[in-house]
Amino acid sequence: MVGKVQTYYHHRSRLAEPVLTWWQGSIAIPPAYTNLPGGAPEPGGCYYIYDSHYNLVRTVFARHGFHPDEHEFTLTRRGTALFIATKPIPMDLRRYGGPENGAILDSEVQEVDLATGELVFSWDILDHVDPAESEVSASDASSSGGVWDAYHMNSIDEGPHGELLVSARNMWAAYDISRRDGRIRWQLGGKKSDFTFGPNADFFWQHDVRFRPGSRISMFDDGCCNQPDGTPEQESHGLILTVDFAHRRATVDQTYYHAPPLFSASQGNTQALPHGNQFIGWGQNSYYSEYAYPGNSQNNGLQNLLYDAKMPGSDISYRAYRNRWVGKPYYPPSAAARARGGRSVVYASWNGSTETRGWQLLAGPHPRSLRVVGRAPAPGSRRRSRQRTGVRTSRSGHLPRKGGCSVRRES
């Protein structure tokens, strides 16, 4: 599941509201799945859009027989959604060094009208980019059911004039696409790059390629690796490039390295925050970090570091975002009690509420004669309060007919 906070634009009413969006499905992760390349979506996935009350707004599916892909789902001001969809296309791969009865994992940019479900735009990378330019050998298909992941499209961004910026991880390249006729206007990186690169500006196995103001492009440069155990090209880092279109040259604007050094073989992102700071999700590594805009350099990862955290255990996140979200669940809080040795432990939860500051436990012989017998802060979604009481308990908001206790939230 890959989710983020976005703005949903109602095309007819022109109203806008914050929503949560995510892809839900299963992906091929060897050795559990070997019928598709690692990270490819299995059939049956979809995208969900939920409002701040956690009501379902829309469910979105791919078209043209493609499967919704977990890598990208972006809402537009036009009341549409842009996303990546994939499917294996049977192909004789012998000319690329692969099997005769193989297939290539094709990727398509799709745009769907959220009100009607109609497909309003599509762009198929197989029609425009030669798979021979891939940095992944077609012989790798032998370990993924004969399917070659030549492209691995993993992000889409929309420019100020409607152009699309598409990242293909396994090409080490990003492509600027004309929406009018689908042609590639320019290619950054890869074997047929239209640009040369200044010192430390090269990137490898990249993710999350985005337009930035002032002829700049940002990304997460994984620098590593052809899975599962390839040799790193370079250390993973957040990267912002300045692109000189007149001289066709890309140079480093800012970089963001971690201390200790990280080598992320997949995933990751570089998010621009409103005040100029940069928020980095380290993909296959469990960290996420915030840096002041000036960033740092390799072997100097603590410079301009403002925040650094590590998820527990082996938990990872495809991308990490810092966003404001106010959740006001349409459903009431829940409460339950467990009596033990003359004491009751009352558990209270309002999953998804972001404005609950604490809980009050009220008890008494009658619903009209309750008094506060306990309080608990609620920095998380669930808290418990211990009290000596012989009264019955009930769910929050529902009092028993005779006596009982009530759990009340404090905002």
C-alpha cells in the first residue's frame, strides 16, 4: 500500500478537499512470487480515495487490460488521476539476450476522469523507448517467469504547461513527454541522454523524479542496485539538478546524504516542503529525514540535518511524506473494559482521529449521575485508564440503561 495526502478537485462544483489516496494490492516479491519481476503488481489491485471523515470517495481502476501499479497515483486540478499501469506483453526476447517464449513488462501512463471513469489520456513506453537501452539484462527474465522488466516506470510528474516527466528506473533515465502528440521532447540520463552531466550529477536506478521551479529537477538517486544483490554504482542520496536547456547540460544544485551512508536498492523519494526544507524517504532502508535546503555532501551527512528517524524492525516505506492531515472519523470512538480483582481497565480508541488530545472516564450508578474518575492523554490512537470500580462499562457514546461508565474524548 502506497499512500499520500492529496487535494481532490470536484470538476463540476470546483470545490477542493484534502483526501488520502493509496494503491492496494499485492506485488511480486521473490521468492514468494516468481511469475513477475520483483516489485511488479499482481492483477487485482486498485486505487482508493478517502475523505477526511474516512468515507470512500472513489475507487479507480486501470484500462486497456493493464494492472494498476503501486508506484504513482496523482490527482490533478482537472478532476482526473494520473497513474502508472503495467502488464506483460508476450515477446520473443532472443534478440535482446532473453528467452524465445518470453514477455516484456510494459508500462503505460494513464489518466482517468474521476467523475466518469473515462480514460482521457494514455502513453505507452514500449511504443516510444527501445528496450535495448535497458540497464537490466533480458536474461534476468529467467528468474521472473520469463518476464523482462526492461523499463520499471516508477514516477510521473506534470509540468507547468501540461508536459509529463516520466522516470524509468531500469533505463537510468527520465523522459519529458508531450501530451499533445506523445513524442519524447528530451531524455535526461540513460544510454541516449540529450544532456551531459557535471561532477556528481549522474544518477542510477532513480525514483521520484519531479519538476522544480527554475529549470531544476529533483529525484531520489538510489545509486544502487540491480536487485537482488547487485554492486552499488554510488551512495544513495536526495538530488536536485539544474538543467541548462540551451547548452544541454545538467549540474548539481543540491544533494542530501545520510549519516551513516545508505545504499537503497529500491524505492525512495525527495519531497519539497513549503518552507524550503527537503524531506527524504530512504526507500528500502528504514530511515526518513528532513534537511535544510542547502543540504550537504558525501561523507558529511549530518550537515543541515534537522530530523532523522528510523522505523522499527524491518519496516520500510516506498516513499515518506511530511504532510498536514486532519482526520475527523464519521464513526464514534470505541471503548472496552476488562474487570480483574476489583479493578477495571478501560481501553478507548478513535482510530484516525488527529484532534483527540485526551480521554475522560466517567462512572456512576446512573447515566445521569456520572462523574470523572480518570483521565489519560492521547498522543496516540489508543490509551487505557485503570480505576477501582464495580460499575458496568460501555462503548463510548452508548450508556447502559442502569449505571455504567462513559468514555469521553477531550479535544
